[in-house]
Amino acid sequence: MGKPLSVVVWSKEGCHYCAEVKAFLEEKEIPYQTVDVTYHDEFRDILEIKYGVRYVPVVEIGNGETYRGVTEIGVEHLQRALQESR
């Protein structure tokens, strides 16, 4: 049996798309951690270095060895990435 998925949602306060992503994960009973970039431009710097974006939501999905960043807006992109990661 493989390692459980690790899911991290990079988000900010008041972000409609971020709330949509979190609601989707909660509905599917997928545990996740949140990195709040609201007052932390240095976190946005990390996103820019890792994925070339400064916006949120960004969802990182991994299994402890490899991680994938979902930077596209829309739950359908997250859903596809989760299916491919299992």
C-alpha cells in the first residue's frame, strides 16, 4: 500500500477560488494543510520560485517522495491531479 497523499492548499483570506478548493477537499474527505499567504509576501515569493506564479490557490499534492503543484484555477484541474496522484 502506498503512502497517503499529502495535500497543501496555499490560499489567502477572502479568496473565492481558495474557498471553493477547500470545500471540494472537505466534501471528498481529503485532509489538507493550509499555507495562508494573506500577510506574507515571502510565501508568494516561494510560489514564484517553485511554480512561476504569485497567485493563489495553489495546491500541492504529494506522497512523500514526489510532489505536484496545481496552479490552474478550477476544481476540475485539482480533481484530475488527485486522480493521477493515486
